[in-house]
Amino acid sequence: MRLLVTGGAGFIGSNLINQLIGGAGIERLVNLDCLTYAGYLGNLEAVAGRPDYAFERVDLRDKAAVLEVVRRHGITHVLHLAAESHVDRSITGPADFIQTNIVGTFNLLEACRAVWGPTAATEGRRFHHVSTDEVYGSLGPTGYFTETTAYAPNSPYSASKASSDLLVRAYHHTYGLPVVITNCSNNYGPRQFPEKLIPVVIQRVLARQPIPVYGDGMNVRDWLYVGDHVAALWEVLNRGANGATYNIGGNNECANLRIVELICDLIDELAPERGGNSRRLITFVADRPGHDRRYAIDATKIARELGWQPAHTFEQGIRATVQWYLEHQDWVAKVQQTTKSAGR
């Protein structure tokens, strides 16, 4: 396997590379990332000097450069994680989401189709497109998203991901490109850029700043520990049925307010010197436009067909995550400084 990971300097991508590098069957692992504000090469210091690892600073929007990488490295498998992913940013500036998530995915598909040719499926090639449960829209108080749930995206971010999903599906049915698609629930864990809910709350508590909570805080998400997600991606890449979609969930539904309260309590327990009584920092703010009320994943298919189950409960994962951030405040400072230095 000569594996191309797009977005490998980001949150999920860097966890994936650090977890998979040197694994059985991987001859070479190529990380393609254009290093936007959320990409940080410091996430990959442990693998940077390895002979079976290569980094390519390439923007997916550059069609010729993407093709050159796939051809030069003889890529046989793709794990496509690169995406603009923050919903709030998609509301204030949707153009980057259209260009990166849709056009970028198109360029990568075209590169693989050109290099692999019509015999890709019989030669064991595989294009794994990593997506989100947000493409399905919003659930009421009951029910779960399955692989056959109709798409109903409600933000520019989720609409761009839904579009890229459909492009991947079309390339399979039209050109015979060997693909799999996964739609995952909310990831959390080490190395998540401090703009998403959990790292934002951690940093706010540590800085003794108000913690903004949208609306009434009762929006529900299913939470998936990033290490469990990486394990699932590997199983699907290797053993998923050609052309299939798999939902990956953590079986951990939780309201946003409960998440915030739990983080406050954990920091009060693990770092009491920070001041304690952290729940008093919670501040309710106006809800964001198009805020989906509830997501919940039915992960029965991946469990039944591939035997994957999440290894972490939410309580285990969130404690490990909070502990990691407490021990790696230098990482947070470096990531934030890198963003400032880039003028973002």
C-alpha cells in the first residue's frame, strides 16, 4: 500500500498518521496538506524523519499539483480527510468551503481516475472519502441516522460535504472508481484545533473566561473519540465493500451544555489550582443560524460487517482529552502562534 492521506497535518489526519505509520502493509505514507490555519506540522514531529513518510505541501484546489503527487508517489490508496470543517466559519465565509470541499475533492478524484485507469478495482486500489453526519440534517428527539437516510444539509459546511459525497458516489457508478464513504459523528481528542467546542471550553476555563453556549445548550451530538475513528477508518479502507457507505458513531449522545459542565468539573478536579467553581463561567449566547438540534448515528452496519466498535466511553475519552490539553498547553500556544504568524 502506498497511502495518500489528505489533511494529514490537521486534527484527525495527524492522529491517523501517528497511529498508522509503520503498520503492516503500508510501504509508504504520503501526507498532502496545504497548511491552512488548522494544519500544524508540529503534530507530526514523531514521523517527520521516517523513510516511509513524505510530506507534500499542496493545495487540493491546484489540480495539476494534485495529479503530480498521485502519479509521482505511485499512490494505491487514498484516505481523503482534507476539508474546511468549522460550521461557524462556513456561515461567515462559505466560499472556501465550496472550493476546498467540492472542487478539491473533484480534483483528487480526477487525479486518481487518470493515474489508476479503468482497472483500478481489480488492482486493489481504494479511494476512501471521509465525511460527516451533518450531511443528514437534523433529527428530532428520537431516531438515528443510517446509511440510507436522505441528505438534508443545513449549513454551507454540511452542504459542501454532501456535494463531495455525491461526487465520490458518482465517480464509482460512472467510472468504476473503487470507493468507500464514511460519515462520522463529532470527533474529539488530542490535537484538535482550539476552535471546536471541547478545546474551546477547555481553554476558556483555563483562562477563566466566559464560556459561550449557543441557545439553551440542549443541542445533542454523538461524540466519537478520534483514536476510535482512526481504527474504524483503517478497517473500512481495507475491508469495506466497494461502493459502500459506513456510518461511524461513538454511541455517546450528549447535550452541549452537559459537555461544558463535564469539562468544567474535570478541570476543577484535575487542576484545582485554576480557581474551581468553573461552571459559573457558562454564558448563554444567541443561537447560530441553522443550528441542527440533534445528530445521532446508527453504527450497526460497520459493527455487523467489519466488527468495529468504539473502544472508549465518552467519560473515558473526555477525561483523557482534558488531561492531554492540561499537559500540552505548549502545543496550544504554538498552534495559536502559527495561526497569528500566518495572518489568519
